[in-house]
Amino acid sequence: MSAASAPLHLGTLQLTYQVLALLLTAFSVGGALLAKGRYGLWFWVGSFATLALFQISGAAVLPAWDKNAGYLIGHLGGMLSSLCVLLGIRAYLGLTLRWKQGLAFVLGAGAVCAALMAAGLSPRMSLALSLLVSAVLRWQAFTHLLAAFRRHGGTPMGFATAIILLSVVSHLVRTGALLSPLGAGYENGFQSNAFGMLGLIVVLVMHGFVILLLVTHALQREVLSLAEHDSLTGLLNRRGMDARFERLRRRAAMQGGQSMSLALIDVDHFKAVNDRLGHGAGDDVLKGLGALLDTLIRPTDLAVRLGGEEFVLLWNGIQPGVEGAMAEKIRQAVARHPFETREGPVAVTVSIGVTGMPAHDGDLESVLKRADRALYRAKQDGRDRVAVDPG
Ligand SMILES: Nc1nc2c(ncn2[C@@H]2O[C@H](COP(=O)(O)OP(=O)(O)OP(=O)(O)O)[C@@H](O)[C@H]2O)c(=O)[nH]1
């Protein structure tokens, strides 16, 4: 990492690298400010800044005092930068940071590097060790990203994962090269310094790409989530239900054809609530109903706001024939629940049309039609009741 810190003067190449590193730092600070510090971007900024600052001080300042300290500070900078990459990815994925353990690991490795050089071993060995430590930290970052990619997919996440893996490989290759006869000229040779600086620039550009890819991935997920959720209640909307239904149906079919049931829920005389208390209070009722329905289902079931005052519950993996009783429990829970609104508590009732379907031949359109037929009956029969369509 700190091949750049070897010469005691700032050559043209070195200056170019450091200007580039500072420009990239400024660029990512701007990006982080724009993104309001989300996605753990500050750690990425840290990774740039650490590399740049440590390289500059390692190359330009400390060697005048102690050449080995110059090397050491550069090697430490490389490891801290890799730690920033790991923390950035952990923050981005919402994992606990564990920065104290990371810092202790890096500082411990730094102490070993210092001891190696104090014992008369070449800075080459210290660099090799620090690159190995960086590879370990980056490998952890890679495993986190890979797990996230397996869960969520997405091309940008795939590329980001591949780039981090590439950076692990490049660190290992550099370690190998340093330990082989190829690394012999590390301390003095202009060529190996040039090679080292080129490596650093590649790492910085890689970091830049990973940031862009992760931000793209996060934005893509945000847009998809907005498109599939209802803004008032936060429940899935029709599009979100369509997207998940097929997956649920296939899973239920694979698990031995367990059946699914769909309940279509409609608030009774909702127009009267709006007319009496205003649209705002009506919205509060819908929000409260959405929240209540969400608490009444299992995490594997779906709660959906289909539109207006119409909701859907989709139960999967239930025994055939129990859907009527389940819908009745929902009806009673709604009737008992006072909904908090800006105009005070409001009580509403719901009518529910419910129907079951064998998982293997469920077709959402026809199931919805059957539930709608049952709902129509529940309304006709006087509301605040459940009607079952036998399918
Ligand atoms: N506050 C609010 N009202 C909505 C929203 N979407 C639809 N509505 C209202 O919901 C009411 C639905 O009225 P209707 O379809 O006549 O049904 P209802 O009054 O509930 O009567 P029944 O369903 O026959 O019991 C209409 O007044 C719509 O304006 C919404 O997002 N917020």
C-alpha cells in the first residue's frame, strides 16, 4: 500500500497520485453531503481521506524524521482505509459496526509491523503483513455483500460484490509479489514505487465505483419499495401484491400444496365518515385500519391496501376451510377497535368476502373475483359480516 511512501521527495507521479486522492476525497465528501450521510458514505469518505492523508504524511513529512516511521504510517493508513471499507459496508447493510474490535485488530497489526521493522526486518515484510490484514478486512466486507446480494439480488449489488472480491485478490497478489523475488526492489526502485502508486489509484477508483454501485442499488430498492407500497398506510399496494403473490403461490405449492386464502375487506359506510368528520379524519381511520390489520397477520402473510377503503389479507399455508373463522376474528377485532383520528376516536365496521384456493391452481384475478362476489353478499346482507365463497 505504501510503496508511494518510499521516496523522500515528491516525484511527479507521486504528486499526481496525491492530487488525485485528494480530488476523489473532495468528490466523495460532496457525494456524502448530497446523500445526507446515508448508506454509510461517511466511512467511504474516511477510507479516501485516510489513504490520502497517511500517504502524504508517510511520504512527505515523516521520512525526514525517520524513514521507517514513514513506511509504517503508510502501511497503517492502508489497513485503516480497508477498515473504513468494511465499516462502510456494515453501515450500509444496517449491521452493527463493531468498530472497536476492527480498530484493535488494525492497531495490533500496526504494532506487529513496527516490531518487525524494529527487529531489523525490511519494510517490505511490514507492507506484506499490512496487505494481508487489509485482505482479511476486505474479505469480511465481501462476505457481507455476498449475503446481501443472495438475499436481494440486483445488478449494482452484484458488481459491488465482485469489485470488493477483486480488491481482496489484488491485495493477496501484491502480498505474494512482495514476498517473492519480484518485491526485492520495493524500498528503493522507482519502478516498484510507480507500480505501487498505480495500485493505489486502482484501489481508489474501485472504492469510487463501489460507492456509486451501492448508492444506485439503494436508490433502486427505494424506488421499487415506493412503487410497491401505499403511501398512506405503508401496506403493500396492488402492484406489490401482484409481485409477491406468484412467489407465495409457488412456495406453497412446493410445500405439499398447502392452501391459501384471500380476504377482501371493505369499510362500511366510509363515505359517511368522510362527510361527517372530513377527509383528514377518514385518512386517519384508513391508516389505523392498515396498522391494525398488519398486527393481525403472521409475517409470512400479506396485508394490502387495494385502493380507497378496500384492503386484502392473504393467508398462506393454512388449512382449507378455516378462512371463514379467521375472517370473523378480523371483523371482530376491527369492530372492537376505536381508531384514533384528528377529530377524536372513531369506530367503524368492515364487511369481508373471503375465499380459499389450493396453492397449485391459484390465479389472483379469479380469486379476487370470487372474494368480491362474497363481499357483495356480505354488504347486501346488512354489512359488518363475513361471507365465504366456497370456490
Ligand atoms: N379519506 C379518504 N377517503 C377515501 C380514500 N379513498 C376513497 N375514499 C372514500 O371512500 C368512500 C367510499 O364510498 P363508497 O364506495 O360509497 O362506500 P361506503 O360509503 O364505504 O359504503 P359501503 O361500502 O357500501 O358500505 C368515498 O367517499 C371515497 O371518497 C382515501 O384515501 N381517503
